[in-house]
Amino acid sequence: MKNERKGAAPGAVSRRAFLRTTAAALPALGVANVHAAGDDTIRLGLIGCGDRGTGAALDALRADRGARLVAVADIFADHARHSLEAIKAKKGDQVAVDKDHVFTGFGGAERLFASDVDAVLIACATRFHPEYTRRGIEAGKHVFVEKPHAIDAPGVRIVTAACEQAAEKKLCVVSGLHRRHEARIRETVMRVLDGAIGEIVAMEVSFLRPPYRICARDPAWSEMEWQYKTWYHFNYLSGDDVPQSLVHPIDTAQWAMGEEPPITCHGMGGRSASIGHEYGNVFDHQAVVYEYKGGARMYGVVRTQHGCHNEYEMKIFGTKGRAYEGRIEGEQPWRFEGSNPSGHQQEQIAFLGAIRGGRPINDGLHMARSTMVAIMGQMACYTGRKIGWEEARGSDFAYEPRTGPCDFTIDPPVKPGPDGLYPVPVPGKFLWT
């Protein structure tokens, strides 16, 4: 059955063709490859030793018994130490990090790129994802990078160019948009692409949850140290919560749309409940409406507040039915009944398997496209304006500091007011220039 959905992007494929393409992209596990170590060991380096980086490293070590963690980098020495302790406690026989390969401070990532590693796992403050992706590829390393892949359009362009270079060098670039590796999500999207719900009319994507990790401030920390310790809550480091969280269901919805980008979006947002210096300068509620060429709409909502309804899902409404994550209602009802292993684990199985099998995976298209869709929505929420796709992706807007270093030596781009609170963007007044 061909995909008859109107408005599908050129090259949108049927479920059977999708399955064939996907199967061809998956590596053959167990095929030997030549690595820097001179044997079949895959030497891993970790950049960003927080919870997600630690989790990614553990998933990678579980994915391949021949993988070894040989280097770590984090701007904070205590983060590196705690991460290594946690990884050693579970996969100690696969950890070979000596003291000379624990790289700390803002030059740590660069020293790790220059070290003898085959692949890097990047899971640090998002501001650095584009540059570290580029540097990893330039250094000849396979790269896994967490989502989102940038916080502004210039960053997306860096990522796109890096992925193109990776293709030329036959290096893997794997995205942390892990839901593409979940069997339940994959099967749902395949059926939607195969026409199971007819023409897509509307989509609802949501990520409603309490505020992300709140970090108590140590009086000994400088203002910049504090902001880096709680980077998720500062938009110049994280990009705010549409790129950080809503990007996951946005990505799966984009997949169902054949990777077709929206033509415009408008949004709203602010802060009403999560108020305090510990919440930095990000919004605690936002809503975005995306419009697609064929007339379909995607409605996105994201919230970080205590004591509220929580939800994390993609819902797709078509002319012949409705698709949820693992369930379809309508003319072709279906329910997923297989096993659904962790997407975080599966993405590392794909990453390490591709390296070992010598069949590079390149997630460049969807990692850049979905990140840009999320950034577009974030800027609509901040400005209060209706924004077009071409305007968004061609923008030169970048969060301060636009040039030079972004480390402990600079004056903080965001400072608390007399009440101790950080100023948040004001729709209608925030300028995207």
C-alpha cells in the first residue's frame, strides 16, 4: 500500500519501504572493525557527566561488551568524579579511565577530542552541542549527541554542516532523540505513514511535568558557577523547554509528517507558578500552534509546574482514524503488543553496532529539522509573533554572549534583579533580531 497522505514530503515512504530502509541502516553486530586501540575495542569518551551523560555511558557499555570508557570531560571536577563512581559501580570491568584522562574545566572537551578515543558521547549544556558535534567530527570521532542539538538557528546550521562532513568521512552521528528507537513508537509511525489513519488533520504533542532538577545554591559558588550548575533553567545554556522537552514528541510528529517542516507557527507562554531564583529565567508554561502546507495543524503544550496534570505523548488525528503511542482507533484499529525496550538503550545499541559493523548511521536530517522546529516554536512563544519557517531557519539570532567565550571568566549574560529573581522574556517585547 502506498502512502496517499496529502502534503507528504517528497520521498515519504510506505511502511514496507520504510522497514526495508531501516533494516538496511541497522548495523550487523559482531563485525570487526579497526579502532584506535589496535584491536576490536571501541574506546569511548564522555563529555558532560550529569545524569543523562552517565546514563548514556552506561547504556553504551551495556550495548557492547567490547566497549570501554577511557576518558571523561566535565567543567566540574565533582561531576566527573561522581559520574565515574556511578559507572564503575555498575560496569567497572569496562571502565579504563586513568587520572590523565579525566578532563575538567572549559578546555576539557577539547583535550578529550585530542585523546585516543574512537567515539564520543556528548551530553553537556545544550549551548555547546553544535560546536562539540563539529569538533568531534573534525577530529575523526563517531559522535552521539543528546537532544536538542542546538538552541538557535546558527547552531542548527553548524550541526547540519557537521553531519554533512560526517557523511563524507563515513562517521556515525547518532541523535539522542531516542523515541525513534522505541518499538512502540516506530510501529505506530510506520502505520501512520502507510495510511492507517488517512490524511493527517491535526496532531497534539505534550510534555507536562514538574520542574526539572532543582539545584540548591552553595554560597561558595560564583554567579556563573551557579548558572552552570543549574544550566537547564537558563535559556542561553538550554534554549528553554520547547527545545529541551517538547522536542521529543515534536520529533515523532515530524517523522509521521514525512519530515515536512511547518510553514508558520505562533505561540504563547510565561511564568505563573515556578517562581524563584532557582528557576532561572525560563518559562514554566508554553503552547505552540504549527501550521503545515497541506492545512494540518500541530498543537504543542509544555509545562514545568508542581501539582499539575502530567502527560508526555504524541497524538495524531486523521480522516480515517486516530493514532496514539502504540494504539490506533478508527477504520484500521490496532494495538501494539510486542516488547518495548528503552529507547535510550536501543539508540546506543544502534550507535555501537554501526561503529563495529562499519555501516555509519547519520541522523543529520531529523536531528537538525526537529531541533529547528522546536526552536521556531520557542521563539514564537518568546516574541508573541507569528513566525515563518524560512525566517526561522535563516535567522542570525543567538543568545548572549554571541561571540567569545561562555565560561566562568565572563560577566553573566543574565543577572538577578533586586528581588533575587532573573528577568524572563516578555512576549511582545522580546526582540528576535
